[in-house]
Amino acid sequence: MGFATGVTGGAGGEVVTASTADQLVHELCRTTGATGCTDNAARTIKLSSTIDFTSASLTQVSGCLTPNTAAPAKVCPAPSQREVMLTIQDWQMPYCDGQPKSTYGYDPVGTGGVQVGSNKTLVGVGANAGIKGRGLLLKQGVTNVIVRNIAITDINEGKVWGGDALTINDASGVWIDHNRFARIGRQLLVTGDGTATAKVDNLTISNNEFDGRTNYTIDCNNHHYWNILLYGNGRVTMVGNWLHDFDGRAPKIISKGTGATVQVVNNLFESSGGHALDYEGDPTLVLLEGNQFLNVPQPVAGSSDPVHRGKLFGFYTQTAATRAACSAAIGRECSSNVAVPAPRTDYLVQDGEAINAMASEAVHIIRPYPAADVPTTVRAQAGVGKI
């Protein structure tokens, strides 16, 4: 569905089962070169258990508590803890400037994802398939990939720069469906690398559970901050996902260069200590419709830099103007979003450039069902064991 329509993954190719870490690494990418994975053979890799990549020994590195400008000396009551900002590489050092530093242990296996080649399907069998301690990496031209029905969990929880669950950079034709992400050091899902040339196109993120429950936070509220970062250029659909217990970046959409075109539709955003979506970058275009924000104080973050904040079209209340704009651009009315309780400040805007950009993509734009039905439907369908 959405922008990943037509993706076939490993269909028509060899079907294998991976039950160990070495097998999974091999089957996802049998050959590599200087630029990354060179394995383009169609293949379906099945998982029926959780493959554990965690190592017994930890590497010690300097770090600091993640900066909290509002309360730098804040101490969390047990079992909550302040999360840690690791400085594994030189470019990470400035993040701890001016902060008291200490030594922390982390698992280096978690900092690099397992490479995935083109024309691959990774699919879990049943409700107990997963990857623990390490994520997945799609990069450098990979295309036509499906990841379904697996849990990716426990990657250096509470340690920023300790690893991401799913990284997609310079890739196209990717379907991420019915997975669960939990207890990750940094991003649950990240696309692009922030450059003007980072391309992530024809991506659909559907029916996933992004579980932000954790004891390691910035604000001692047991909500994860680093959730979804869409930081590349291309077209993305986010539909039917359940994002809960988050503190921000749910998602953060930011683009440069040719820009990002994103439909965020029929998702459930639930239980937040802060904001859900924020968006930046002049080329960033977002259509927000048919979503429900349940106990989210700030569904959409306002921008401190309105000149570079990007363009968004979304609303809580249908009007004659919104009906006309959507009908002209995509041939139908757009769907209202619902926030319970209503936010103190309504940061939704109806930017004409954002909705008009969807006109050329109308064939990929999903028609939503009513936002009032989102909690029941999404909770029943999102996550593993439901395909």
C-alpha cells in the first residue's frame, strides 16, 4: 500500500530459514563489496524464534547524561534513570561539551546493523520471531525489500549512539510492516543521513508497533525520545502504526535537496510526555489525515524557525476551504484528525503547497477511514503475530 506499492521483496526466489545469528547475517547478504551489500538475488528469509546478537562483554567509553537544559541535575526516582549520551566517535564528543563525564559500558555489536541486500523478504513466522541486540541496515542503492512480522529489541537501551533498530539510507522500494520496535538506544527507525543527496524513496511503514516504554529517559517520565527520524529525500507513507509512550520525534520529518513527500494516515499516537510529529526543511511536504492523538499534549510541534519549518496540511475540523483544497488536489475530501484531549495550542496548518504536491501522487495516497475508529483498529492490527 502507499508509496511502496509494487514491492515484491524475495518473491519467486529461494526460501530459507535462519535460526542463528550467523545464518541470518549470511542469508540477508551473501556477498559484499566496497560500497556495501552486492547480493541482489531474490530470497525469502524466515524467522521463527528470536535471534540474540548481544555479547557478554561490554566496551567502556566516555559519556555523559543526555543534556536536559531545563533541569541539568535532575535525578530520576528508581527504577527510572537518566539516559546516557555515549561518545564513541570523535564527532559525538561535542554532545557532551560542558557536561560532567563518566565511563559507561555498551555492546559494540549493537552500533552496526545487519546489512540487507536487494530483493529480500525477511518475515517472522508466528508471534515470537525477532532480533535482539542488533538492528537492520539498508543502504547504498538497496531496493525491493520487505521486513514483516519481527520484533527488533534491546539495542543498548538507555545509551544514545548505542545503535538504531532499522536504518534505511539510499534505498528505494521498501515495505516495513507488522513489526515491533522496543528498548532501543537511539532511533527505532531512521531514514537518510541528513544530507541533500540522501535518497529514501517509495517507502511504506505500516501496521508497526513503536513501543517507547523504558526506564531510561531525559525527563524521568519513562517515555523514549528518539523514535522515528525521517531524514532523507523521497516519498514515504506512514499508515496504521501504533506509536505509544514516546516523548518526541514521532516522527521527526526533515529533508533537504529534492525534499520529502510524506502521508501520515490512520496512525494511533498514544501516551506522550511531549510532542508527536515535528517537521522541518523547505522541501518537506506532509499530509496528515485520519490520525488520532490520545493523551498527547502536543500532537504537532510548533517551529522555532518558521521560515524553514516545512509545509504541512492537516486539520481537526473540516471546513469548506479544506474540502475544496483536497478535492482539487487528490479528488476527494481529506480526513480530519482527532486529539483527545484537545491540545492547548493548535499547530496544524493547511498549507496549499503541501496538499497540491499530493496531486501528482494521488494514485499512492491512501484513503483513510474515520479517525474515531483508529484506536480500536490499530491496536488490533499493529505489531507482530497479526499477519
